[in-house]
Amino acid sequence: MGSGASKKTADGQEVVALVEAPAASAGGSAGGAPAQASGCSAGAKADLGEPPAAVPEKPKAPPEGKRPRPARKTKDKGGAVEAVASEDTAPSGSPARRSPQDRGPRLPSPPPAASKAAELDDDDDDDETTTTIITTTSITRTETTTTKTFTTSTSTTSTSTTGPYVFGGNITEDAFAGWLSIWRNNYQVGLWNAGVPDPWESLMPKSLKGIKPIVVESSGGVAGGIVTEGMGYGIMIEGFLAAKGKDVRALNYSLALIKSWQGMVNGGAANGKITQPFAGGENKTHSATKVDQWPYGISAVEWSHEKLAPAGVPAWKFPLTEKNIQSNMGSAADGDQDAILGMIYTAHALDFPSDFVDMVMRSVISFASADLGFPDLYRILPNGEKIYVPKLGSMWGGLLPEHGKFKTLQQPWCYSPGYFAPAHYRTMRDFALKHWKKEYNDYMPNTLAGKPTTLDEMAEAFDSAVTAGYNILYYSSCSSGSVSNWVGVQTPCANDNDLNCVGVPWRHTPWVGPNGGECAQSGTRFGSFGADASRSAWRIAMDYVLYREESSEVVMYDRDGYPAQDIRFGAQRFLNRIVFQYSRSSICDGGVPGDCFFNTSSPYRMAYAYDVEKFNATHVTCDNVPNPPESWWAGFMAYPTFAAFVAPFDEIGAEQMTNWMDTFSSICNFTMVDKWNFTRGHKPRGSICLTSYFEASQAVIATMVMSNNLVPIFSPSFHYNSKNQVTILENEAIQADAQVQAAARNVAAVGFFGAGVSLVEVSVVLLLAMCFVAMTRRRRTWSGYSVLSNGRAKSPRDRVASGRRLVPAPAGAADADETMRLSALAVSEDA
């Protein structure tokens, strides 16, 4: 949910706008960013750094065969920018300013025949500034071989083969520590801040007993108060850090936030007129706990085999009162999924105690039903595959119909790619599959027809949400990695009361329907790269870090729902779009320490990648993202994009990728920031360093991803085998029992005792047989299964769907689609 932007933030920071060159005035607008609510809790616009007095205009395209040298200035003027970075004023851990002599000579532009990178911008006349991407091994620039490949007909850039993710260096770690201190300053002790009574201690898992609840206090626009978005961020951040094990406070913070979440699920008092559990339902009995009551799905499981309190997903905003209950009710999927991901990682840090797992499992089931629409809300592709489209909350968005018993509360057929969280869905799936108990079947919702549902069906729903999300993202993004805040997924059934039917949700994406309809919420604009959409970068980066192999193998479909063998898409390819945009459009090389901040403390040289208003950035709008973006100079826009550099890119070596992340992390100077208690120090200094709620949330999450704080907790073999593991183990258990029984019958038939064989010898034979069976089961469980079920591949690697069968992908299909070739996609957008 959104928040507003003002010219002065809650913490007193003034908004200073980027000045038009060559004037040095401090007034004006920040890159054309709208001044009102921007996205999910977007706060005030960033304190923008002023570029040098005469900001270099992007040079016109050079004559054919020539490459321009990035223009630079050697002196900043006053105004909003801090003192020029020097040995005395450089950010902590960042390189000091170097003289031109120290920086080494620039290489001359190579002739056309020898320059591969020179062809990058031949696609249009709009790209006025280009830079040759050069890898380096020392301060003096030297060319090394690169992996850019081109043909005479189409300009392309290759994507790196899937490899280990990259992370930043000491500067990035220092920036994360600073942002974490700032973020934790939003924590407030006491669930009373949300107008909710503390949950009963006797109904809490043992790990939560005696813990004082804390909440995340958000500020700005509609997000003022306690919102599940902020709570979700907090639980996710602290859960990751608790699992990592290096932050001594993380586990307690996580438990305190989770305890508050449980209280919020049950609901507030509101003079005793709130139905409990309130969760994501309306104020009516069974609204949150029965699938056949509006809104569709269950948002809480109110009972437990462990005799615990209700668990699930709460209303999106607190406190709840009689006056605001209509506007605050209903869950918000983005906050829900972040919170549950954090709960799973906290469970890992606790070594998965039974009562805690029970609480988290009921939360996973509630999310699957309330926010994904499990088990009835889906569409069926021509090959028979079910497609679940993540809703925007329990009451609206996704595939909820416009009319009928389960109609959407807000605009119909609306979806936000910025909510798409594939790593979250995969983690929930794997958690459920690995820690499932037979009694958990009692928590599962029935279909509307009364049919019981199974763990396997819920796991398939999570997988389906990943497939749907990547396909919708593909049709909602540009070659620069920009993404639409809101897009359409209109796929009506013939009857308004039918929740599933044949259809393709992305047929008309980004538009709502064939007539170019629009939808929007949270104060952000339809079809624009803004505060809601910017979060796509770190959400997809998490998928690459936690599920590297699986995130690179996504089955893609065309507009009619048929497998598109020529489309190759996934986490790495999406993230590489952002890396490519920075490397081709910035007028500095972030892979060279200090290069982007030479003679300035402003990051304006990197702003050329996404600042459309001031620097005419290209490829930020396209058919899939038709409207102008919000300003890159807002922290909630810039920081999420930085996380893209964790995915390897063949054009830039690993060392340079690390340097890029350190360069981004140098934007703010944290020297005077107290890393333990933010209130005891000073605010960070720099151009994009606001400490208000939403800006800080995006900065701390992005730097957390970049500083190697995400730990996969499920093995890669489990990712590929998880959907079959339960069935396989059941089948093998039956086979093992049969083998043991057969061995016993054989023993009896042979009559060992009559032959002089002792009872001990018989027992040894049976024991060895049973051990052999057990070892076989274990070995097979973790082997690489590649089987078919309902026309889908359990091991999607090197396979594409073809009707009801799966066939190997043809050789050379990986880069056939021009939209996957970043330069070629840029050409099509300009056309």
C-alpha cells in the first residue's frame, strides 16, 4: 500500500531538486518525479545531489566507427551537493579522489573493425552517449578480451552462463550496516501501537513466549501507521540475518516482529466489535476461515494440533477502528509473502521446532489460499497446465472476477509485477514439502465443490505462480529492466461465478483487456516504472541467489498460451538487462573504483541510465512500459536496481561487478552513522540518502542482497525433486515393505531352521536386506529425477513444454528471441 511524498520528510530532511544545467539553483523538480503518493509506501523524494555547474550534455552520436569519450567536469559548484570527495571527505571505505595523472590514460577509440562494443548503440539515434565497457586489472585502463558477440544483421549481447552469484566488497557491507541501523530505528516496542492486544502467551510457540512484541512504524501517505508491508520487510530482513548467524540481535528482533504478526492476524478490539480471527477477511463470521465465504480463500487457520493461536495473514493496515475498517481490511500480498519468507528463515535459525513449524505451515497455507487463490482460482492453458496468478491481497487483484459472488473489491484484472516474488514461492513450497506432517492435511482448504486438497496440489500452485509471474514480467518490462507498476491480466470466464476456466492471463498484458484498459493503486501510475515496480529487481535478485539453477529455467509461453521455444527468460536474463543498461548508458565505469565519483560526490554520471527527464535515458519506456518513469534520484527507485549486479554478466567480469556494487554503495557516506544505534549518531551524507521509512526499506534490502546475507536453506537437488519427493517416498516405502515381506516368506518357505540355520543368521539376513532397501531409497530420493506429471517437467532443465509432452529444447534456441538480446530489443523499442 502506498505512501505520499512531500517536500519535507518526517525526519526533517529537506528535498533539494536536481538543477538544470548550467544553472546552479537549488529549486525545481527532481527528475520529473510526481510529488504525491508513489507506490507501496513511497516517502518523500530524495535529497538530490547537484551535478557540476555545467552538467555535460550527452554528446551527439559520433560518426560511424568513432566512439565518444565520456565527458567529465573537474569541479562541482555549491548548492545541494556536499563537499567534493577528497582524501579528507571521501565516504568511509571509498577510494580517495585521484588526480587525472593518477587515473591513467584513456585508450583511443578503436577502429570499427576492431571494436565490438562500438556496435552497441547503432540501433538508434536517441542514445546520445555511449561508453565502451572495458574490464580492468589495474588503475590504468587496458583492454582485455570480452564476450560480446554480434552479427552483421542484428546487434546482440550475450547473457552469462549460469554461475555463482556475485556480491559487493567491504564498502557494500559497510553501507548495509549503516542502512540496517537506520531501518531498525523504525522499530517500536508494543503491539498497542497497532491497536492490538498482545496474544495469549499460552497460545504461542515456545520460542515466542516471553518475547516483547515490536512493530515497524511506517510514515508517509496511506502507509502511515502499522502496515504489513513494513512488518513483512522487518521479518524478512531479520529472518535472513538470523539464519546467517552473524547478527546477534537479529533472532530476537525477528521473534518480536513475528509475535506482533500473530496478534495482528487475530485482529484488533475496536470496542469489541471485530470478529476474530479477523485476518484478511471482512468483519463477518467465517469470512477469514472458509473458502465459500467472501472474499474467496482462507486467510487464517484458527486452530492447531499444537494448541496454538490462529495463524495466517492479517489486514493490511492497523490500527483498526469502526471508522477505518472498510479501508483497512483485506490482506496485502507483498507484505504477507515477505513476512512468511522471514518466518521460514527464522524457523531455520531455531532448527525447526515442531510448534513453530506448525504456526508457519498454517501461515503458508493461508497465503496460498488468500493471496494465490488456491485451490479454485486459476486458468488453464491449451496444454492443460493450471496457471495461478498472484493476487494483490485477499480481496482484490489477479484473476478475481469483476462480478459474481467472489468479485474483486477494487479494480478488476489488476496485477503488479513488483509483487512477484518467485524465491518466496519456491521457499514456501520447499518448506511445506520438507516439513509436512500427516496432520497438516487437516489445515488444508477444500475446493468449492467440497473436495479435499493435497500438499502436492499446493506445491504445484506455488510453481504455477512462478511460471505465471515470469511470463507476465516478460510482457511488462523493457530491455532496460524497467517494469510497469500495474498491468492487466484480464481473462474472464463465461460465468461470473466460475473461478477457473480456459484462458491466458498475459494475452493482453500490459493492458487490461483488448481495448487498452488501465488499472492502478497506491498512488502510482499504470504502465510506469515507479515505486511499486522498482522492487522487481531485488525480488528477482533473491530468486537468482537462492534458486540459481531453477530460476534460470522458466517455461515461457506466447500470447496464446502455447510454449514459445524461441523465448528464453528467467532471473539472470532479467537482471542482466539492468546491468547492461547501466554499463551502456552511464558516463562512467562503475567497475573502476572511484571512476564515477571523480571530482564529485554526486552519482549523476550513473543517472544517465534511468533519468529520462534530465538526461534523456533511453529504453526506460517501451510498448510494455508505455508511460514515463518516476525519478531515478529517489532512493526507492535507484537502490533496488543496484541488486541486479549479483547475477553474473559475461560483458563484465566478477571483479568489476563487485566494484559496481561498491560504487553504488559509495553514494552515501556512513562515517558519522552509528551502526548500532542510529539515534546516537548522524544521518548519512550524500545525494540519495534519505532515512525515511520507504527509502530506507529499499536501500537496506538491496544492500542486504548485495552484501552476501542470503543463505539458501534447501539444497539444489531438493529444488528439482521436491514436487515428486512425497509421492516417490510413498511408492518406495510400499516397495520396501513388499520386498521385506517377500524375503520373510522366502525364509519361511526354504525352512532355514530345518537346514540348521540359526535364528541369529536369519535376523542378520533380514536386517541387511532392509538396510539395502533404505540406502537405495535415500540414494534415489536425492538423485536427479526427470519425470512427467500432468504434462509438466519436474526437472525443467533443457526442456520446453510441447502440448502434453516435453521435448528437449532445440540446439541454439537459447538466444533466438530478439527480446532476449538486449541490443536487439532496444532496436525494436526505438522502432
